[in-house]
Amino acid sequence: MKKIAMLALACFMSYAAFGQNKNPIGLIETPKGNIYIKLFDETPKHKNSFIELAKAGYWDSLTFNRVIPNFVAQGGCPDTEAGFKDPEYLLEPEFVKGITHIYGAVGAGRDDNPGKLSARCQFYIVQNKDGLHRLDNDYTVFGQVIKGMDIIDQIVYQKRDSKDEPVIPITLKISILYLSKAEQEKLTDF
């Protein structure tokens, strides 16, 4: 009986350890296809905010509201006063040495506020293959696309209006997947 209890405890501990090794991955579902995002531990406030809003379904009625080839695909709230002024939706910047605006970087949108506070309701994905390093240390990068940049490339080349908004809305449904390192590596494009 004691051996069975010890075996059960070992199995439980192994299962618990396995569960702890799963990392949150952002999944953005669009009419064009899916985009998967690794969220950085080095930017915990932005990471936790993204997870919280995704779990709440915050973005599920919104779109990619600004798309510019060789620049970004931006989604979340449209550029409104409420999106950038509500203190509940603002975050202190989390600039991290070595985490920069490379191709596929996921950053937090903001207005021109002097504290460089992020509007947690808005995010963008760098589509420029050379990166956008002029944005480094001005906008927080909190993730990296690991699969689906071909979808972002399609999205930025959609017909758009004078405000760079796609003429045909590109809807978002964002959720969080929990994947082991091995599952994440199988998913990764690059």
C-alpha cells in the first residue's frame, strides 16, 4: 500500500511539474489564418495584461485597425481618446535590453504621452523585414510571432482607406494556449 501511495505521489508531482512547464502562447485567429505569439517573461506587466484581456474576450469584437506594408499590422482598440486616456488601460513601459523591434515583434501601442505609457488595449506586429529599431526604447515589445508571419504579410497588403484601415475588416479572436517547450518548437516557423 505504501508503494502505491508513493507511486501516486510521484505521478502527481510529475504531472504538476509538467503543468508548470507549459508557457502561455497568444493565438490570434483571423479570416486570413492564425498567428501564434510567444509572450516574454521579461515584460511581465504587458504579458499578464495581454493574457488577461485575451481571457476576457476583450479583442473578440475588434479588428486589425491599422495596416501599413513594411511597417506594422496594428490591432485592438481603434485610435480613440478612451483607448489612450483611461488609467485602467495604461501600463508603465518595460524596455528590455536585447528585446527589440525585429520582424514579427509584438509591441504595445501608445499615444505621444511623455511617460511612454502603453495602451494595453492595443498591440502591433512589426511587418518590416529589417525591423523598426527607431521604435526601440519608445514602445514596449512584449512578444514575438512564432508562426503566422505569412498571415501578417497578407493582412498588411489588404486594400485600405486613407486612415490605413482595411476596407474589408480583418476581425480578431484572441485566446491563450498553454504549450510545453516541445509543443512550441513544433509550432514555430522560424
